[in-house]
Amino acid sequence: MAENRASVYTEGVPCWVDAQLPDVEAGKRFYGALFGWSFEQEEAYGSSVLARLDDEPVAALTPKTDGRMPTVWTVYFAAPDPEALVRRIRAGGGQIVAPTATVGGLGTAVLAADPEGAVFGLWQPAGRAGFGRRHEPGTFGWAQLYTRDIEAANTFYGGLFHDALFGPEARPDFGRAPVSDAFPAQMPPHFLVHFRVTEVRATLDAVAGLGGRVQVPPFETSYGTVAVVVDNQGAAFAVLER
């Protein structure tokens, strides 16, 4: 599997991200300018749009169907057998947020939440394995779970995605950290999608110029320099320089 042109994802590896937005056209303008993405509407996605970088799929922007839904980025983990993972989620104290749904001929998606309520997705590929590019500027680079209980999170996700996290060939693109490391203690547990950038501070200037804002200034992590930003509609994500 090529580093940036991935075609196969093993169970538990982040393989896709999408954003639920109130205004997809505004999202296209923001992310197109920030990351150089182009967009196309695909019949399989309904009213969603596919984001591409150099003609390879990197994300999707999806219109919110209910104003009460959060404006968020969601990470999806590869799930060759989603029903087996659903059973493990429930056995570990998690829950299913949205039932299994077929996305055209591209694959099958499930939305779930861990025992603390952090939401994530599962993706069983059919016509699309996931990212066509990753680990390079303008593409997915990391998913960080911010939790109030690291030990419980390691137990839950270790049981769910053991080989991806702890196996002999583990390279999970997925970490866990206490909420208080980057956010106020009252922030709910959540996944934070990270996109790679060439230079964090220049990216923060670009975010501000596009109507977004900085939520957490740059800080150092074991996987690179990170800053947390909010787009022009309120969806939070991180930018990662490494």
C-alpha cells in the first residue's frame, strides 16, 4: 500500500472523513481555498459532494438534514465485517447512533458512539476503499480521541481495534489524550480530525482570512505540531505539521 495513495485499509485504520455542514457551498469555498480541494457531486452521495486533491478522493461534505445535528467532522474506521464490530461496540458499552446504511455502490457506513459518547463511523468498502491520498498536505493525517478516561478508552478501543492499535504491524493514525490536554475540562469527549499542512502558522492565517477562527493555538505533540481551528460554519478540526 502506497503511503499517500492507499487502496487497502485493514480493520480499525481511519479510512475516511466527512463534514456535516449547514451550507455545503460555503464549505466548498472554505476548504477549496484552504486545502486546494476540488469538488464533484456523486449520485451515490445524494446531496453530498466529494472532495478531491489531484483527482484523488480525500473527504466528503454533507448537508445537515436537521438543524439540531452538530456541525462536525466525523472519522470512519475500516470495517471489513461491520456487524462483528457492532457486536463488539455494544459489548464494550458503546452504542449505535445510526444503523447500517449503504452508500450507493461505494460501501456501507455505520455511526457509533463509545461509552463516553464520542461519535465515530465504520466503513465497509465496496466501490471505494477510502482515502485516495493521505499523510500529505491537504489530506487526512491523524485522528485524536479526547477523552476523560484514558484507561477506559484504551480498554474499549483495544477490544474493538486491537490489531490496528497494538498488533505487530500497528500504525493506527489514531491516538487518545485527556480532554484537558487541549480543551477545557467541560468539553465533551470527541474525535478530532487532523489534516496535514506544510506550515501551521501560515495555515492559521489562511483560516482567519476565510472566516474561520483559531480554537487552540499551536502546541507540540508526539506526532507533530498541532493547532485546532473552527471553519466558517463552526466545524472544528486540527491542522498538523510534522
